[in-house]
Amino acid sequence: MEKSLTMKIAAVAVVIVIVVAACALLLSNNKEKDDVEIKASLMVRGNADNNYKIDQNDMDILEDIIAGNKALEDYPLADVNKDGKVDETDKKILQDMLDHKTGTKIYVETLDVNGDNTTVEVTYPLRNVVTYATNMEMPVLYAGGGDYVAGYFTKSYKNAQASVSSTAVDLEGSQRQITAASWANFTKLDADLNASGKGGIGAFLVDYSGITQITSERVSDLEAAGIPILAYESADSTVEGATVVTLSYLFGEKTEPIGQKYAKLSDEVLSYIDSKIGKLSNDELKTYISFTMYIFICGPDSTFASTPSTAHGIPYSEVNSDFASKYTKNSTKMETVEALSNYTDVDCLINNRSIDWQATDDDAKKMIVDTWNHSNKGVSSTEYFKGFENKLVYVNNLLPGPAKLAYTAAALYGEEISYEWANSILQECIDMGLAPLQGYTVEQIVPYFDLTKYEAAKA
């Protein structure tokens, strides 16, 4: 079953899709009515063969296009500087990319504040970044970019985000708001970096779910200062993977291998899930409802709802029209503890929670119990999920994308995909050397918990 998530991209429309053993972006080049689709997880121009790295094969494609042996419409990213043609200028930029030349202008595909594509220029290697929203902060750290964070609007998870540079400036925002005061801190940081000869803020990295905080006035500030915005819907595990691959490349030669390993692991996870679930009939596929902020139901367009779809789950909104008509927003708070009472035929409830790593196994057990019994203004979450306990699974939103997808698949298809396998994927992420995970065990990271783990933690 194919999962798709549409992202607009200017003259290029981007759709995230799952194919066998591929974590890929589909770009449709609609210039002059020619529709061309390409697959790419490294979202930079010059990645002509649409994979997760820049190498000689990309140069070979450019040379073939110049020689007339290949067509640009079949390789849209071969137009490195996006001027509508492939020529010696593109070759020069690509050669600088192959040589990892400091100061090279890299042309990056991203979303603008309207959800449309824009190609922005960043200077290689990318330094002095500022992050906004957890679902962008974690990909930065998984990409090995902690040392290159100059500032952040919030850092809510002491352990998971410990690899952020100790010199990074707290701009004093919050997860849901960039205040006028915190924006003033942002512009001051840029001025201070320029005054100290460090070249100002290299890029503003934003999870697209928080894009409403980037007002037109703030866009003007960024344009005046020459600060590019890199915005991705990185709460989705597939987009998160592409975000890590892209950032690890931009951060430089030292971190680039991290993204390549990350992409390969993502491919392996997708391939394994497809091999197990792809053979099931439509009647055997599981339905799900996604949640965030404990008791908020995610609508069909929420990025939190897309990862279960990637794992071959069926959004409950597709099989229940009453549910679909009620829950259309990205997130809607359950009005009463009876909110789910008419939807007892759903197969799985997946609750997305950002949970910090815990210092000990006992701390992890306490976190599980506290989260399961969380008080929502005096009403326990257990009241909202009463009668659904055997269907409820919490998945840690801070996990690296391949692990998040693995645990989500196990939550949906426990008979075909085990939590032990998901644990092994998280262990691979630990062994890979991903900075946020270092020094922690699988259990201390609290990757998931269901009723069985809750009862064991409570005992």
C-alpha cells in the first residue's frame, strides 16, 4: 500500500512517497507543462541521480545532458543553480560540491512560509544555525549538527538535546510561540555574530508545523539580513529522514557519512515493513487514530498521522465518515471522556509523546506510569482511553525517524512485526553514533509503551 504526503514546491511539487526500500522525495517539474517525477532524499540541487549523496555519477549525468545524451526533464536536479539549463556553470558548482570546497553556494530545496517550494542558497559548510520547534531540533542533532547551533528558541529536553553546543544562545521563546522579545534576541544574535567576524546566522531551521510564527514582518527581517529559511514537515518520519540526510550533507564532510548511514537504515526499515505487511490483504490492514498532546486527535493532514500510514496503516477517517467529519483540523481536543465511544472498531490508537531520555531504568518506568496516568486539568488520560487500553500505544516523538517508523509498525502489526525488531533498529541508531542517543540504553530512551509495559512499570 503506497503512502503519500503532498508538499507544494514552487515550480516543483513535492510528494513524499514510500516505495520498496526507498525513503524518497518525488519532485514534479511542471515547467512548460512537462511533468517529471524524481526521487531524492538529499534535497540539494546537483543530486542529479536523486539518491542520498553527491558523487561522480551526478557529474556524469550533467556531462551527458550537456552532450545531448540525456534530457534535463529526466534529471531536474542536474540544473544545479536552477537557471533552466545545464552548462559549465553547473559543472563548476558541482565540482566544488564534490571537492567539499568551503564557501560553495549550495542550492537547497525547501518549503517557504506558504508551503510552496523555494530554492534557497546556503553557504557550505553550514554554520551558526538557529532552530525552532522540537521536530527540527532533533534532526539537526541526529545529523551531527549540535556544535553548529548558534541559538535556539527553546530546548525542552535536557538529555535528548544535550549535544547542542554549550555556547548556543537561548533566545527565550517556547515550543509554540516566538515572542517579540525572543525575535529581538534572534536579530541581536545575528548582529553579534557578524560583529565578531563569524558571518551572522547561517540559516534558520524550522519545523513547518511552527511556520505560522514566521510572520511577513519576520520574513522581511530574514531577507534583509540574508538569512535563508530551511523548513520541512519533519514530524513525519520519512521527511525527517530526508531532513537528516540533507542537513548532514550541509554541515560538512565530517557529518556527511551520518546522513548516508541514516538513509540506508531508513531504506532497510521500509523494505522490512513492506516485506512483512505488503503481502497482507486490504481486509487485514489495521486502522488507526493518532493523538498528540495526550488527548488531542490528529486530523488526516497532521504530520503525526502520516508515519502510521507509511507503516501500511489505514487512517480511521478513511473508514468512518462520522469521525472524518468531526476531526478535520491538525489536532482537536477530545471534548469529553466519551469522545471515542462511537469508534470502538478502530484497531490501534497511537499517541505521539515527546519524552526525554531517562537517567535510569527506574526513572524510565516512572515516566511510563506518569505519562499513562497524565492529568488533563484534573481528568486522567486513562478516563479518555477507557475501554481502549489494549489498543493504546505511546510512541516517543523524539526518536530518530527509522526507529519511530519501526515502533509504529510494531504497534500496528504486532503479529508480523515485533517490538524486539524495533528495539534492534533503535540499537542500530545508538551504535551508529547518533549524538543524542550516546550514553543511553534502549529502555532509558523510552521508545514506546503499551498496556503490558505500563503494567510492568507499575508493578
